[in-house]
Amino acid sequence: MKLTRDGHLLTELVATNGAKWNPNSGFAVWSNSIFVMDSNGLLLHILTTDGAPKLDVDLAPQLGQGNRRAPALAVSPRPELLVLDAPEARVLRYRITF
């Protein structure tokens, strides 16, 4: 949610197209983009900070096909999106180019 200094709601991210976002499981912010995983743990949603959908990326080829817990996300200073795949003890790196 985006709030004014006095607590009035400006913007709220609402899932569209049947997506089920769980920002409690983690999200990352870079520039004017928000990265959040779908509740199935395989689909990455990228939105603008105003809540407009920008891109959906299927990470199943890298993370596996079954439903799983959503991995943690982070952004490096390079800029790269880091997907922290704890079950496989690895970090997947994706260059941010937009």
C-alpha cells in the first residue's frame, strides 16, 4: 500500500488475472518496479510502484514444476534480481534491464 504522511491510502496493489500475491512472503523494490512472487512460488510478477502490471515471468524451468513456497527476493546494487532458492541452496541472478 502507498499512504500519505497522514495515513490516507493512495494506492494498493491488487492481484489481477487470477494471480495470488503474497507480499508477506517477500518482495523486492528497484527504481519504479516491485517484484513479488505468486503464491505458487513459481511465477514472478513485476509491477510499477503505482500498481500497474509490467511483466509476469514463469520461473518454473529454473525452480521446478511443483508448487512450492515462494522464494525470497532481493535486488543487488548491480542491478540484479536475486531469487534465493533455499531448498536447492542456490541464488538465481537475473539482470534487470528495463
